[in-house]
Amino acid sequence: MSGPLPAPGPELGRRNRRLIAERLHWPDGALEACERIDRCHPGWMSTWAPGGGVEWVERGFYAQPRLARRSDPRWLFGATPLELLAALDDHITAERAERARVSRWRLT
């Protein structure tokens, strides 16, 4: 064995994603785009997929919540990093509006 295994956590995830991007030949800039998306939305994890899979049908960028709740989608999708950022912003805005609506309802 070459040493102790790294502890689970964000750095291990980042390292694994770099390895996956290299081995699966992600397009230029896809890894950096995922890292930017993760910095903008730290509660979410993003990835790139070539499409054609069961869950990742389309080629593009996907994100899922780090700590999923039943109200969260399994994956949000954007063909480009900007489209995924817009999908994330729309989802987060809608979720906040729903929480505010429920809070008002409970107060009445």
C-alpha cells in the first residue's frame, strides 16, 4: 500500500473528479466549469457527462444537491455551464419562495 487513504470530504471529491475528467476525456474547460459551478453553489455538486446514459441522457452539465431532501430534483441539467447555473438559480429561487409561502401559512 502506498500510504493512508485520504479522508472523505470535498478535497477527495475534487481529486476524484479530476481523475474522472482525465480518464474519460472530458472536453476542454469542462472540469474548470464544474469547479466554478461548485464554488458558486457550494451546496451542490456538478459534473459533465457525454450523454447516452440512463440518468445523464443528454450531453452537458449536471448538478445534484450535496445533502438531498425529498423536494430536491435528482439532477439539474444544462447543456452549457451557464444553462446549469440558470437552472440552479431558478431551482433555489423557487425553493426559497416555497419555504416563505409555507412559513406564512404556518403563521396564520
